[in-house]
Amino acid sequence: MNHILLKGGHVIDPKANRDGVFDILIKDDVIAAVERDITPPDSKTTVVDCRDKLVTPGLIDTHGHVYQGVTGRFGLNADMCGVYSGVTTIVDQGGASCITLPGFRQYVIEPSKTRVLSYMSAYLVGGLEGHFYPELYRPDCLDVEATVTAAKKNGDIVRGLKAHAEVGGFARWGVDVMRIASQIGREAALPVYIHFGQLWPKPEDGGSPVNPDSIFNQVVDMLKPGDILAHPFSRHPGGFVEVNGSIHPMVKEAIARGLKIDVGHGSHFSFKTARIVLDAGVIPDTLGADMHGYNTIVPPPAGTPNWHPDESVHIFKGNERFSLVSAMSSMLAVGLPLNHVVAMVTSNAAKLAGMEDEIGTLKIGGVADVSVMEDQRGRWALHDNEGTQVITDRMLFPVCCYRAGERFDSNATILPVAKAA
């Protein structure tokens, strides 16, 4: 029997309504106790000093790209983005398809120390090279029956579907792809995660004119309660903020219909857009890092493209390192309270994964997934891809995490190095 005692940390567990200084006792791979003061149960107990640190249920990244080796330069190593960055669970968004899901299970999920789940692609090709080739995502590249069957037969790992609603696709195919993706979600009884904000350039020939502001309402009318609207803070047109800089009038109606919002931070994040959305009273439910090989400093696999549309005006690449915890700091910088930010990456994220009874909280007898972070005060400069700089007085840095009771120090080479303002 192995005991680990995390002493004196600032524990925030939104689902348990816990916010204060507590000790956490881990016995083997489960949470044994969460109390104000716990005496080590035996002389062999490993005592970890967590004073002045933030301790939470294991962080859940709702937007990862970790089909390494199959999605080309896009796919990152799951443990690099996961346990070695302080994150215990990653939801891969659209990397695997009904064709490539068995490989995702065998070569990513099974060997990873991080818990990896899939929001399976609605497209047969999945996330090949990060959607570098738009014609692979046309309507006849979706198969409802095959995708629904794969999702149902792999319910232990498939927690939803991924699709895209953006200007380049609408100019090529109108609403057909989204209509099929929505049908897959209904037949599989799974949430559909929708990318908003332009992804592909408009076609040079044969495309239809598209008003970016018309996309949001067309898509919302196809969706069901529990589906997820992603990238509310995107700098690209065709999402939550209209071309004129106003919040889209359909956003609050979408929330009233039971749709959820995931930040999907990544390289599309804009502080200006965030300000517009938050000032309109729209608060996102969950937060994903949206890290991939085009916005993270990692060596590209041989033979993959030298560029990607995401690299245009790319502040992150070569300038800013990135992680889920740094995305949490961005959320604090735009004014979201710490308790809500923690909920975005724990209890709320567990609901998105369909695992709210298993992860996202420090439940006695539950799996010992715990994240430990530095919560520092000072003065730092944050940037986005538009060149906007925001000064923040609070930054979070991952220290370590425990995944089923096993400790992993936060030493990933991609972790950010804060810049003093």
C-alpha cells in the first residue's frame, strides 16, 4: 500500500464546492481523504509540501491534437501535452475517424500515461495534416452509417464528434457538411463539437459568396442541446462576433437552447474578441488549449508541409510557448474568476467528456487524478496573434500532476516561459 499526502495546498474543487486550504491523501491510485489536516497514516507516507500552491482535480484539456504520426505535423505527443504539462486527461478533437480509430486506440490511447479520449472526426479522413487539404472534407467524404457504428462500438473512448462550420467550407459546399455531421451526432446520441471561425481560404474558382455573419445562425438551427460551439474568442470571421464587431444576436439564443461553449484557445485566440464576448455576458463553459504542430515549437515530421494557414501572423510560433495552464492564465487576464476557470478544466470538462461521475473532482474512492500549480503574483505580458498585449498580475504554472496516483513532474519542453512586463 502506497500513501501520498499533499499538505496545505489551496484546493479548489468546484463540483465538491470546496475552496480552501486542505490536505489530500492518496492511497495507491485513489483519493482516500480530503480534510483540513491529515496525519500521515504511516512512516512510509510520501508527504508533499503544497503550501502556497493551487491544487485541483486533474486538469482536463477539452481540445487536443494528439494523433501523433498519423495527422502529420498537426499531431503532438499526448504525454507531452498531458501529464508532463500538468494535464491528466486530453480530449483529442477530430484526429481519428471511423477508419483510423483502431490505430488511435492502439498507438496513442493504450501506450499513453495521460488519459486520452476522442471526439471522433465526422469526416472519413479525420484530422489529416490539420485540415490542410479542404477538398478532403467535402460532403461525399462523410459516411453516416460507418461513423455512427464506429462511435457506438467504441463508446469507452469516443465521447463526441468534431465538425467545422466556417467560411471556406460554406463557400464550397454550403450547409451540407454540417447537416450530415449533425445527423451523425443525433444517430450516435453524442455531442457534436463545432469549429467556428474561418479555417480554409475561399476557393479560387466556383465558390459561392458567403456572408460570415450568416453561418452561426444556420448552424445553431441544426444542433441539439449539449452540442458544443467552439472558439468564441476567435480572431477569424464567421463566429461569435460579427464583422462589425458586435456579438452575434443568435449567441444568447443558442445558450438558451442548451448549447455549450468551449474556448478552444489555440492560435485563433483574440483578446479583443474575448472582451466583446465577455462584455455581452457570454461566459464559456470549458477550456481547451488547442495545441498542435503549427502553433507549438516542435520538430516537424519529415515530408510534411512547410506552412499552414494558421501560421499567418503567428505570434505563438517561435515567440510564445503554450499549454492548457497558460490558457488558464489568459482566462484570468480577461477577468474570469479563478473558481470558474478551474471549473472549465475540471468539472465542466468532465461533463463534456461524459465522465462527470469519474473525473473532474476529488471524490473519496475516486481515481487519484490531481494537478498542482504555482499561483504567482507579479507583472507579466501576454500576447495574442493579432499583436494585442495584455498585462496580467497573476500567472499559473504547472508543477506536477498525479495520474491514478502516479506522479509526473511538469517538465515538457513546450511549457511557456513567462515574460516580465
